Amino acid sequence: MLGVFDILGVIVIMLAAYLPLDWITWVAMIIIMKGLIFAMMRNFVSFIDIACGLYIILLAHGIHHWIPTLGTVLFLGQKGAFSLL
């Protein structure tokens, strides 16, 4: 069920230029909080979730590059897809 937020993160990244800053920030904060909760259980992948959420916040403020954007989209997309299977 939490994979829905990963897919939502991918959609937000793709539409970041058209979405309000508040929406992008909320999705990023959800991904960061989800990462923090599972990071307490020593899950390494959750630290990457936190990094993806922080990158989405940077993206919302106009700080972006295609390489981390592609990495974030691929990571969140595959994680979201596999969790929904």
C-alpha cells in the first residue's frame, strides 16, 4: 500500500514544473517520513527513500540535474511497482 506514495512521487517529479510548491513538498515529506520510519528498523533502502524525498524538495526549488532525476524516478518507480504486485 505504501508503494502508492512512491508512484505518486514519480508523477510529481514528472509534473514538477506544473504543480504548486505545496503539493510537491507534501509528497516529498511523505516519502521522507516513510523512509524515516523504516530506517529505524535498519533498512538500507529507506535511506535511499530519504535521499529521494530530499531531492524532490530540491527539485521543487529549481535545483535539478537529469542524472539524479532519472535515478530517483527509476528507484521510486520500480519500488512502487514491485510493492503493488
